[in-house]
Amino acid sequence: MIGFLEIRRRKLQFALVGVIVTLISYLVLMINGLGIGLNEQAGRALRNFDADAIAYSDRAGLSVIRSELSAETVARITAESGAREAAPLGYMAVNYRREDGKVKSAAVLGYDPGTIGEPPVKAGRALTADDRTGLLADRLFLKASGLKVGDTVRLSVRLEEREFTILGELNEGSFFFQPAVYILRGTWQEMKYGGMNAAAPAASIVLLKGDGLPGKRGEGWEAVSKSTAFANIEGVAGQQSTVQALQVFGYLIGGLVIGVFFYVLTLQKTPQIGVLKAVGATSGFIFRQLLIQALLVALGGIVIAVPLAWLTNRALQQAPDAVPIAFTTQTFAVTGGLLLVMAVVGVLFSGRQVAKVDPIIALGQQQ
């Protein structure tokens, strides 16, 4: 094929544009991985809730931070929502001190054992109703704190500080960009509101399981799907729009680089294209050679960029405060496919130039 022969003859030119495409592919992959990682850090724990809908206070604007539900409202949600199962859940942000002395934050979720609010334990054991000083910690919390199952940790909120024993390890992820830990709801209420008085809110939200629950509302509450709840986490909307803008710019730059390279290459080869047309080659045949070259350059860049991005992520994850980057097979496949599409779009501009070449004029320019 003529396209392959030209790549062999112009190794340096194609190698240089291949390096640029590799770097662009690497950049786009890292941006996509960062988007996924930030999403997981924002609310993977919420996505993992064993629920079909989440009920908030109707005065909270779908904010877990501002949502507070009285015991009466929780009972009303359970009775009026039509859910097969319901479980109140409390939220608060706390501080803890790492082994190196640094103060970090964690998201505390208070739940009742035996309900759908109870997370699955991967190591250690689940909490019982008697474990008022027990705690279930996500693996991200254990990694960041340097602690393990069986260790103790002091959690503080406002002027309240308590010591907890880590009884189990979870793989539920983060909540509000903080590693999640679970305690009993009664303990959560005592820490956040200073006692079990009747006026203290009983929960922040209520997890609901059943059919047709999103969109239901009643006196003092409203229920939404988990996807809607995730989209309303503070900071998520702005974060997603920023990452998406960076992704679009990355794809556009990739297509532009390939398009400009092959357009300039086509201009330089106008006399040779004229010769090919004079001996019977069609514009379609010549354009296919350019298309093959563009796809090979883009594919080569992607093939190199994928392992580079994966290795970079592995290296970054070794740090205690790891950059929130995550990859899936779908990420690599979709990113690679879109970059190939942008390569094709970029080289389309050269197709018009190929069609415009007049063999007689091109041959005359070689005289």
C-alpha cells in the first residue's frame, strides 16, 4: 500500500506527529480518569447505598448537609412513601488525626444494624446494637490514616471528641470528597446534637427501597433517585462541567493536530498526487491512503498512551494523599474510539484538497 510505503520513507515526520498524538491521548486519558476519580470521591458511598430512592427534608434543597429529619418525619416517610424497606441515616463531617500528626476529615454515617442502611463488611465484623464506640471504616480511610481493624481512632466534631475502635473494613468509597466511616445512629445523634433529647433530629436522610419511589413527597419530605441525589452533592455539577470542558478541548486539539499535519503533508505532495491521478488513481483511492495513515498514527499514539496512563495511576495511588484518578476498561475504549473518530474528522479537510488537484496542472508544476 502506498500509505505504508510513505510512512516507512518519512519515518521522522510521522514519528514526531505520533509523539504529539501520544501526548494528547495521554492527557485526555488522564483528564477522563480524573473525572471518574473525582466522581467516586464525591459520592461513591451514596451510589453504593442499598436503596432505590433517598428522602430528604423538603427545606434542604436536596443537600445532605442541610437535611434534618425529626423522628416524627422519619416515621411519616416510612408510612407514606410506600417503600418496602426504609432506613434512617445520619451524616456529619468529623476530624481525626493521622499517625503523622496531620488533621484530616472524614464523613460519618450513622445507621441502624439490620436495616438497608447497613454496609457490607469486607474484613472484621459488623456493628451490633451494643457497639456504641465501634466503627466501620472504608479502606480509603484506613489507607489515609495508616490504621487497621482493631486500632482506635479519635473523632472530633465541634467540641465533642470520642474514641472509637475500628471493628470492620468496608469498600464503600467516599462521601462529600471524604472517606466514609459508619457508626451507630444513636452515637451519631449524641455526637452531632449533644444528646438524645426529643427535639434532636433523628436522621439526615432516609433510604427507601421499592418501586416508583423517586418523585414522591409528603409533609416535610421529598424523595429522589440516587442519580439525582448524586448530582445535587455540593460541588459535583461544577466539577463535572469543568472536566467535560477539558475533555472536549482535548479531543478537539487531537483532531486539529492530525488534521493540520495531513493537510500540510497533502499540500507538499500535490505534484506526486497529480502523477498518481495521471496514471489512473482516483481521489477516493488517494484519500483512503491518507485515512489509513491518520488511523495508524492515532492508533499508535493511543496504544502507547494507555499503558502510560495506567502506570501513572498506579504510581500516584502509592501516595497516602493519592490523586483521585480512576480508570475502567470502558474509559480506555471510549477515549480511544473518540480519538480515532477525531483523527478521521481531522483528515477530512485533506480530502477536499486531494479532490482539487488537477493532474495536468500538477504535472506542469514539475517541469
